Amino acid sequence: MRGRRLIVLAALILPPLAAWAQSTPAEYLREFDTDGDGRVSEAEYVEHMSEGFRRMDRDGNGVLEGDELPGGHGRPITLKQFQDNLRRQFHKLDRNHDGYLDARELTQPPQP
């Protein structure tokens, strides 16, 4: 079950990372930084990364059902479950534990 959720998570995260590949870390940070303070809060990170989930949730019910998942099958995942995973990811990325991501932290792979 966790493996499938990680696959869904990866499928939703890869498109933003592909976009980042064509921009600088500072430009990528600006995509997340809605308040313009030069850093990304947990709320900004979760909101930006949830956009992929919302695009895939065709019926808008807050659950990715099997037919909405990559490959058209798998265990359903709720927006809350997805966002809980994003929060864990955020804290792994926040290597200096200040509660925010700078451009360097945002563009580095998360720690296991």
C-alpha cells in the first residue's frame, strides 16, 4: 500500500521537477513563494505540490480513485493522505530546521 502511494506521489511530483529543470533554483523557488518573502513555508510547499493531485482528481471529490491514478488502477489516496506525505517531505527537505525552504533546500533531493 505504501509503495503505491509513493508511486502516486512521484507521479505528481515529477512534472514540477521537470519544469524546474528548465529554470534556475531561484526561479523554481518563486513558483512556490506566494508571499514573495524569498523562502517557502510548509503551507506554500503543500499548496503548490497539491496542484498535481487536483489536476488528476477529475471528479473533484478529494480522492484519487483507481481510474484517476497513473496507469488507471491502484488503491485510492485522499488529498489529506497525499498532503501528509508532502508535509513529511517538506521536513526532510528543511535541513536547517528553520521551518522554511530556501532555493538550495527546495532543489535538493530529500533525505531518506
